[in-house]
Amino acid sequence: MKIFLDTIGCRLNQAEIESMSRQFRAAGHEIVASAEHADMAVVNTCAVTTQAASDSRGKIRTIARAGVNEIVATGCWTSIQPKEAALLPNVRHVVTNDKKDLLVPQVLNLPPETFDLEPIDRIPIPGLHRRTRAFIKVQDGCDNKCTFCVTTIARGEGRSRPLADVINDVNAALAGDSKEIVLTGVHLGSWGQEMGQHLRDLVKALLHETDVKRLRLSSLEPWDLDADFFSLWNDKRLMPHLHLPLQSGSESTLRRMARKTTPGSFRELVHAARAIMPDVAITTDIIAGFPGETDDEFSETLEFVQEMSFSGGHVFSYSPRPGTGAAKMRGQVKPEVGKRRNRILQEAIEESAKSYRERFIGERMSVLWESTTEYGEYGWRMEGWTGNYLRVSAVAPSPRWNELDEVTLVEIQDGILKGVI
């Protein structure tokens, strides 16, 4: 059977899609690049914003129009609104997050113990999800009660995967010639809490017990970290990039969000990271127009964002999510005000990101190539990532997909650093 896999949302969703791909292949099925050639499709949905939920529904409808008669809907939006998911065209299976690990054997009517999984081969999943990096799920769920977040409803309580299972997955990815491992989870920094361990123990184990070449951490809540955590980056295989969701630079807004941080503690954490890694890339998430956000609170956020000099980030206009505390709060900000604030914050982050990129012109850096396209008489155009998450483009005489090269960065065009191998 030919199967098309698609996903919306976070890196954890991507990690889960990669796992499903391995299982379908192990059962003898083919993963195809487009819905037009598929007998079955799996869509891993997202619900973090109203737009993500809408995109999830639209994705399923588009796949149905392409002629796929058997669609499996799973993921966060499906878990929150399973009845609505079941009513979408050609949806034959609705698999909520709590049953997602058994999705493949369930839809194939196979016992789960029959799978002899292949390595996480760096021949990418066909279609939109071409990746050199292997996304490894180490944790799921979240015990935080952030008032804007629907993910805790969709994913349930926090739970960590055993260290031995993570090491096995990483070794499988390395056996498949993966050059970079990305650890993912809903609340990655909480890994190991129920086992009396800390994320630093997992990172140390992977650095000591595997041959990983590049190890990257996805989003980390700032209250899970301390200054000592950054000493891990003395091992150069750990990529100097931290994604620390701020959400707001206003202390009063953070309290309404039920975030366990303050601008002051966030500032101290960033300073501690930069003291050990002067060139570290620090990216973030910001919500514009949170309920009750006054002009003064927005100004506090804007000033703090400018002070932090982020190397990049995502700005989301607040959208009420069903079942969350913020959806019931007074003082809902008008959508047009939220959009205006969003635009201002995006401009501020892009300005600091531009300054960060400019610092590296003339530098020589290691790049892992993630995409390869033919470029006429000049050879092959490559795009990939440095360790500190700068996107780089260069030309090579032969395809270099999933290879590491030293590249001299010479200029910036449209936010991408141009380089010479």
C-alpha cells in the first residue's frame, strides 16, 4: 500500500511522523511524496492556535480532494475535537494522542510486537518533510497550567521516555547516517522528573554513550534551567542554539499567563548562557494581544524583546482556545490591536536577527546541508544550517545532502547567509 504522511505544527509532531514512517516501512508499505499517489494518508494535526486548527482541517480536506479514500486523523486538534475530525471527508480512523503510539498497528490490523524497525534512515520522508536531522521524541505531555495553552489538554500529563529507549532511538538514527539529533518533547526540560533525573542527565548520557556528531535541543522552558546547565556546552557537539519561550516581557502579563518566570529571571538566564557561549543563538516565542494586555504592558514587552536581542523568534497573535483559562478572561484584546502589536514585535525580532546574522559575515562555520536543488551551469545549490541555527546557501559541484562542510560566509540575501564551501 502507498501511504502519504503529513503534519502541522511542532517538531514533536515531526518526530512522531518519522516514527510512523519507520513502522509503515517495516510492515512492507511504501511512503509516497504526494497524496495523489496514495492509498492511505495520515495527518498529524495541531491545535496550538485557531489558525493551526484551521490548517489541520484544510489539510485533511485537500488530501480527500486529491482522491485518498482512507485518511487517518491524529494529533492535538483530533484529540480535542474527535467528533469533528470524524466528520471530515474520507476520514476512516480518528486516533487521539493517548493512542498515537499504536496508530500504525491499529490501522493495519497488526499486533504491535510484529515490528522489526529499520534504522531512522536519512533517506528523507518523501514530500514536504525532507530532513537531514533526526527528531527524537524523549518526552510527551505537560504539567504546566499556562492559561493560554491547549496542548496540556490535548497531550495530557507530562511523562518521560526511559533513558535506554532514547539511547536506542539515537543509535538507530546514527546507524541510518543521521548527522544531527534533535531532542523533542512538549515540555522537554521536564524530562526525568518523575524518575528523579534532570534533562542534563539525558544530555550527558547521549554525549558519553553515543557517537552523535551534532546534538540539538528543541524548546526549553526557562524555569527548568539554571546557570550550571550551560556548562554542558563545553562539549562542542552540543549545538549553540537555545529556544527559550518568553511569551511576554511584562511581569503582570506573565502572571495572568501563569508562567513560572519573570523578565528578571529570564534576563539572568540569557546572560548566563551568553557568558559561556558568546555566539549562542537565542530564539523565542511571544504572544501579542493576550487578554488584558494594556498599552503599557505591550510597551514593556517590546522594550524587553529589544533588550534581549534575540536571534530569531515566532510571534503569535493571541487566539482563545477552548478549555483554557485565558479564553474566559475579561479584557479580550481586539483582533486588529493584536495584529498591530504582532507586526511591531515581528519587526523588532527581525531587526535583532539581522544584526545577529551580520556578526558572522566573513566567519568560517560548519554547515549541515538539508536541501539540494540543481542550479544550472553553476552546479548544485545547497541550503543548510550552522550549529547556531543560521540558514546558509552555497553552490557545490555535486549534491551534498546530509553532508557537513566548512563554509565561509560572505553576504546576506533575503535573510539567508550566502557562503563558499
